[in-house]
Amino acid sequence: MGLKCGIIGLPNVGKSTLFNVLTNSNVNALNYPFCTIKPNISIVTVPDDRLFYLFQLIKSRKIIQSTITFVDIAGLIKGASKGEGLGNQFLYNISEVDALIHVVRCFNDKKILNLSYNPIKDVKIINNELIQFDINLICKLQNNIYKKKQKKNDKLESLFKICLYHLKNGNLLNLLKLNIEEINFLKKFKLLTIKPILIIANTDRNNIKNNLFLKEILFLSKNFLVLKICIKNLNKELKSSVNNNLKKIIISSFKLLNLHTFYTVGIKEIRSWSILKGTTALEAAKKIHSDIQKGFIRAQVIHYNDFIFYKNAKKAKLSGKMNIEGKTYIINDGDIINFLFKI
């Protein structure tokens, strides 16, 4: 299924409504806590103007877009890490995704049954539950190492100690200065606070207290990307084809997962491929087919801007804009690639 973005937050803040609009689904989004119990999952195509321009230029018969998976996770409450409100189950669901979209309600509405008080407190409630989960998990990992009498690993013990100190001071691990190797290592244990976070400030255009709440939530933008969105108006935007906010959420989620895109073009098919930043040509070849990776010879690479300028691969090659790359070449966003291979 690939990488997944989990939609989290307190109950009744707009998570399921957002999920429905993003994925064109019809899951329950009713006005009571724990309307969602089991996570809802759906796959969405990623908007890509470059792909459609290439499609028109090449006049391919078929177009295939990159996708992203969204997961609607039930609302957390204070005490979730201790099992309150099926909290352990919901926190486990969060551990199975790769990035988090935290929905925060930035307006008051007496008609909405909620556990929400104000944006900053709401964010702190959720963050604290994620932090407590990670503290408990790291303590268990330390105990398991001790019980099994594994060989002493000073690096591992030191990393766990640093993480625990950071967490116990009320900080998320994604704010801790770690190198790529350490981040990838911690991700293997499915820690929650190491995951990248996007905050969606759910606003009400007709609510005069919006500005006060927004000032509070935008304070967090120093550490996280915050999008100001009126979720209930997204449906209207969708119907009127003015869906800039919808595109913004999907593209921001795609970037949150540390993904970018390369393309394969031809008369039969034009396709965008989503890969992690830092992916090599050999790894990208496997994304298309394992036979291409096994028989990899070289990759013919033209950047998107050069391809658009010269209109096709032949003219780009004659103008010296086609590069021949080997297995270790790091794929750049917008690369148009033709893999040469033997079976």
C-alpha cells in the first residue's frame, strides 16, 4: 500500500469530515465522540500539473498518477496512553502510519459535542499522549535488552537515554536533532513522536473568535507546517471545482512523507512515480519492476524543464540535455527517466 498519512486529533474536530472530502468517501462523521472506532483507509491521487502537461505534450494513450494513502484514526482523549477511551487501540493505529495530520478545531460552536477547549491546550493533550506512549515503549525496549542479556550496545543505550530525557521534558522526538541514521533506526520501533507532523487549523469563516484562536495555533508554526482550512467549506470548493485548499493538503501530505516524483514517458503510457528523497537509480528501477533492477545497465535522464523546452527526448539528447547515469545516481524531483536493462 506504500506510505500512509494518519489523520489524528481530539474527537469531533473535523477528522472524518476531512477524510471524506480528501478521499471522496462517505464514512460516518456524526456529532458525538468516538463516531470512528476502526480506522478508515483510502488511496488518493496526487495532483501534478507537470504530469498532465507531459500527457498533453506526448499525447500518450494512458496516464497514471502517484497516490497517497490517508487513514482516518479515531479521536484521542486525555489519558489515552493509559487506556482511556480505547486509547491503546487508537495509539497502536497511529504507530502503523508514517506521518501525522493533526486536526485542531479553532472555533467554538455550542452545537458541536466536543472535548475541545482551546487550540493550544488541545495540541498539548494529543502531544502528551503520544509522548507517554513513546516513553512506555522505550522503557519496554530497554527492559527487553536487559532481560535477554544482549551484548552491550553503548550507542543504542545512549540514544534511548537521550530520547527519554527529551520526552520526559515534554518534547516530541521529531524536534530532537538527530542524524538520518538515528531517525531511521528509531522509526523501526514505530515510535509516534518521531513521525513528521502537519497541523490543520480547522477554522469557521463566520466565527469572530477565529483570529484569537488562529494566533494561538500559528505560534506552533515555528516547528510545524500549519494550514488554515475551513473543513466544512471544502465540500463546497469540491462542487465548484475550486479546490485549491484540497490540493494544498494532499501535496503538503505528500511532502510530509519525504517523497518526490520522477516520470516515465511514452506513447502507450505516461506515469509519475513517488519515491523517497535520496533514492538511487537502482532502487527506482525496482519501483517499476524487479526485472529492470536485476538487469540494470544505465539510466537515460532528462530533467522535466529541459524536456518541456525541447518538446521530446530526441531533441533534448541532441542538445546535450540527456545524461547517462549509473546505479548510484540519486534521483532528483522532476527527472524523466528511461531505464536500459537486459533480462
